[in-house]
Amino acid sequence: MLTPAFDLSQDPDFLTIAIRVPYARVSEFDVYFEGSDFKFYAKPYFLRLTLPGRIVENGSEQGSYDADKGIFTIRLPKETPGQHFEGLNMLTALLAPRKSRTAKPLVEEIGASEIPEEVVDDGEFDWEIEQTPYEEVSESDLNPQCHYGFGNLRSGVLQRLQDELSDVIDVKDPDFTSAAERRQKRLAAELAKFDPDHYLADFFEDEAIEQILKYNPWWTDKYSKMTAFLEKSQEQENHATLVSFSEEEKYQLRKFVNKSYLLDKRACRQVYYSLIDILLAYCYETRVTEGEKNVESAWNIRKLSPTLCWFETWTNVHDIMVSFGRRVLCYPLYRHFKLVMKAYRDTIKILQLGKSAVLKCLLDIHKIFQENDPAYILNDLYISDYCVWIQKVKSKKLAALAEALKEVSLTKAQLGLELEELEAAALLVQEEETALKAAHSVSGQQTLCSSSEASDSEDLDSTVSSGNEDSDSDSEQDELQDSPSETVNSLQGPFLEESSALLIVDGGVRRNTAIQESDASQGKSLASSQPLGVSGPLIEELGEQLKTTVQVSEPKGTTAVNRSNTQERDGCQTPNN
């Protein structure tokens, strides 16, 4: 017989059951309902439900069949009109047969001192761990088999899976490692894994972190609607309808095998605590991937949850938060304390939304692990049992768990990683680098200004000097141009006066010839006038005067060698004194 897909809904007076039975023989079907029992049969489908409330047959029941969709829709009146049936979307729990109500369980553990929590339920839950005095136990009394899994109900089942589990869990030999040893090794592994450089990089360059923090997962909108609904109505029952399941999720629920769990108070407390731990890891994963799962999703969830990778057991909620915060700052890609607190607030919202929201998260985790090899082992150890167990949990238990989580406060100092000291040192170094860069910038600007001023002054000096040089060169050229005439004049002065006087004595003809030759020579030695028939002493006297005149009025650039060469070239031999 096949279990058909089905869905339940309600209004104040009726319970509606929609059953999808494609290719069924609709000409032959049976419906039976009485009290909290409902049965439906249409070959080859059979459905039996244990309803959370009572229904009655009073003539107002209705039924219809949609041949195109293959859906039977049956409306059944409630025995108490206006009553709200809780847990209509907990399909696995609805498929379970009705249990006999007894004061004691049909199966009881020998030696158990407490009645299981699920049998005797007073509605209250003590979140404080019971403390007992320490008693030293000899090694002969120790049990080598250590417990783990959902409610610590498993032991001795992982010895055969050591090779496969090496990539899934961090604890080695879980069957022979006690809870205290697991915790000690876990803390040491976290300290060894913590990378200050990675943490500081995410602390200062947090653009990607801020983008992740802005993402709103599916429960954010549901929580806002629930808050608005509670502001209008004080009833907390109906907000469970805000969370609905997809067809794929409903198929998952129908595939689970219904179980009953015998949990004492300590084991029940461990189940609730581990649920917080798993939800924290899931909230982080959903946020950093923005709801888009990837190949690292299974690794992120199991790595951030010590329950899953170290088989950790808990004694209080604060230890769970400290452990989660440490692992977020040690293992995943994004390591920021803001992500820790964001996942913390997300987990509170999910718990306040009720078991429908918690179950939806667990189904998503189950799907992620089922598609990852060999993470599916964690489904067998934890997640599948959680998906069945959560459907039978009372909503007020989850509300109390959310309140206990809200009372927890977490600081960076409590993580034991010296984060505040690390951030202070990094900020100090950053300030020093900023000051050093500012000093370099100021000195660079001053250097640039001084070099600019120097270049301006150099340009000004070069302009002035070039002007002076031009004037000097012009004056030098003028001097060079005037020097021949001045030389000639200096040569002509006493010589011409004396020579003219002398020549006048001898006759004026000689004077005119000498003047013409001096004008034609333009500064050359006038010794060429020797052929004029002047006497020897007079020539010597003229030579002495010529020598004296040339030494006084010659240009600055003329050297003695040039002077002698000129004199030799002109045929005048100057006697040495």
C-alpha cells in the first residue's frame, strides 16, 4: 500500500484534508473518521492519521474529487467549534498510530531512576544543569564505550566507519574518547587553528561582511509578520501557520520512520542544547551563502557545530555560544564577531517562530547532508531523529528555550582568543602608519614647494644672468669692436703728433703718407713706415714708444705669444728688456 501525499488546513469550524491520489480507482474508496482517528483508502493508496484534535460526524461533512489534479478534498467538522488544532503540518507525527495512554512506558530501562520526560510532562523545564559532587572513579569501573548521537543514545557503532568519518568529524576514536577528552582536544584544536592575520583582515576590510549582514533569510519576513500578528492579537497559537512546507519537504516528512524516544531529563536537556548548537551553524551558513547552497555548505554546518564534528555535550547555553563564536573566528571563510551575533539573533527568531520553523531548518540540513558524501552519516546519528522528535515537542518548550537563549550575553573577551588586545595593537599600528604617511606627505609637499621656489629663482637668476651676459657680451663685443680703433688711436696719438711734427720739419709730404698708412692698417704696427727714410735713432725711439703703447692698450685676450707672432709677422723685432 502506498502512502499518498496529503495536506491539512483548518478554519474555526472545519478541518480540511486534501489527499492526492493520481491513478487511483475513485469508484471504490472508503473514508473513516471518529474522534482523533482518520482513515482513507483508495486502491493502491492508504492513509491513516492521528489528528491533534477531535472531529465529529454530524451531517455537515463534505467531500469532493478533482479528476484533473487527482485530489480528494474532505471537510470534517470539529467536535468543538473554534478549537485550534496544533501541529497540522507535522506530517510524520500525524502518521504515527495512537499510543495507549499509561502512567508508565511500555518499555522501561532497567535501573532507570527517572520516568522519561515524554511520559510525564509537567509543562515546565529547568534549564539549569543538576550539579553533583565529584566522585573519583577507578579505571576498572570506567566504561570504554562512550555515548554520542541524538540524546547520547548511540555507542560502539563508529568503529567500522573510521575511514569514512575522518572527513566528517574531528574527534578520533569516538567510541573510546570521553566527553571531557573531546572538549579538551576541541579547545586545543581551535587555539591552534586561530589565525590573527585572517581575523584582522576581515576586521578592517569588512565590505563583504557588511553585505552579508544586510541579507534577510526567509525567517526574517516570517518573524516580522508574527510580531505584527501578536501586536494585534495575544493568541500565540495561529502564528505557526506562517511557516509552510514545500512539496519536496512534505515528501521528506513522509519518508521518515516514526519513532518514540525514551529520554530522561539529562538526555532531554542535551537534545535541546544540541538543537541550539546545530541551528546556530545553520543560520551562519544560510546567511553567508545568502540562501544559495554550495559544495561547502555541508562542511560549514558540521564544522561550526561541535555537536556534529566533536560529539560535544553541553551543560549550559553560554558554553554553546562561546564555542560557536570561537569556531566562527577559526574555520570558515568569513570570520567576524558580527556574524556570530547575527546568527545568535537569527536562532532566537527561529525558536520563537515555533517547531514548524525549526523543522523546516532541520529538513534543509538533512537535504544538504544527504547530498554530501559521507556527511549523510550525520543524518543517521542526529538530523533524522531531530526531524521526527521535533514534531512531538510542545511549542512552549521551544519558547522557553528561546527565552533562555535571549538571556545569554557574549563578549569578545569570553572567547579566550585575546581579540580585544589584538584589535588594539592593530589599531595602534594603523594610527602610526597613518601618521607616518601624513608626515611623508607634508615633507613631500614642502620639498616640492622648495624645489619649485628654487626652480623659479633659478629661472629668474638665469634670466637676469642671461641679460647680464647679453649686456656683458654686447659690451665685450663693443669693446672688441672699439678696441682696434682705440688701439689705433692710442697708437696714433703720440706717434702721429710726433711723427707729424717731425715730418713737418722735413716737409709735409711725409706726414700725409704716414696718416694714410695708419688709417689703412687699422691697428697694425707702424714699423712699416721705416722705408720713409727716417734715421736710425728716430726709429729706435719710435719702436720704444710703440712697444709701450701696445703693452698699455692691447686687448685682454691677447697673449704675449700672439703679440710676438704678430710682431714677427709684421716684420717688427721688439728688443727684450
